Amino acid sequence: MTSAHLPQPLLQASAIAALPEAVFVHPLNPKAIRHGKSLGDETGLHHIGIHLVRVEPGHDSTQYHVHQAEEEFIYILAGRGLADIGDQVVEVSPGDFMGFAAGSLAHSLSNPFEEDLVYLMGGMRLDFDICDYPRVNTRLYRRGLLQNYTALDIEQAST
């Protein structure tokens, strides 16, 4: 493959600003609405996803969850949010970093403040993952684009 057929590895700030935002509403939490730009897709990354994410005031980033196979991270760029990690809720602000190993603490972000919360989010893109949503008693099995939500029981949550 020649370099003419490869995606450009550099996205300058002006190109990122011009990218359209995709809106994602979490299927288990209608208050979880995030606006994102997939920087990884734009640069041709296949094994990791990198997203510039914006959460408006009064919204959540996602449903409180933990991945059993994939790792992910969040780096706060602007605004403030509340990080719900395990049994703690902590205010986060620009420069704060969160890294979640597979099977670690369940987590989510919310934005109860008056300005947008903006962060860089990244993670693995495995073909298969299991994601638990303990507060809504749900487990997601994902293989590629296929998703299956089931009831989460206590034995599953502890494995």
C-alpha cells in the first residue's frame, strides 16, 4: 500500500474543529448524551479508539459501568465534572487523568456544572467485550457490532 492510500496521521487543531460531532445517547441512560469526534478513526487507528468528547451541563457521559476485557482512559481538557468511581464521587477538572484497567472499578462522569465538560477518551477496540452496568442490573455482551443485553446477577458481577 502506498502512502497516498493511508489516512493522514496528523490532525491539526483547525481540522479537528471542523469535524462534525456525532451524538451518542446511551441505551440504558437517556440522560447520558455525549457529543464526540473520533480522532482515532480520522487517523486510521484500528486497535484503539480516541475520541474528543463534550458533555453538556446537566448530562452524564455514560451509564455507570465496568469493562471486563477492554481498558480505557479519560483526560479532562476543559470544564468540570463529577467522576463516580467505585464508591467515591470526586470533582474532576482540566489536567485530571483517569485510567481504568479491565475489570477494575465501575465508573461514569456527570456534568452538573454550568459549562461544557470536554475530555479526551480512549480505549481498546477488542472484537469481544463484556460490560457490566451494576446500578441497572445489566450485562452487555459485545462481539463486533453485535450487542446482547442481559440481566446481571450477583455471581456474574463478582467474576
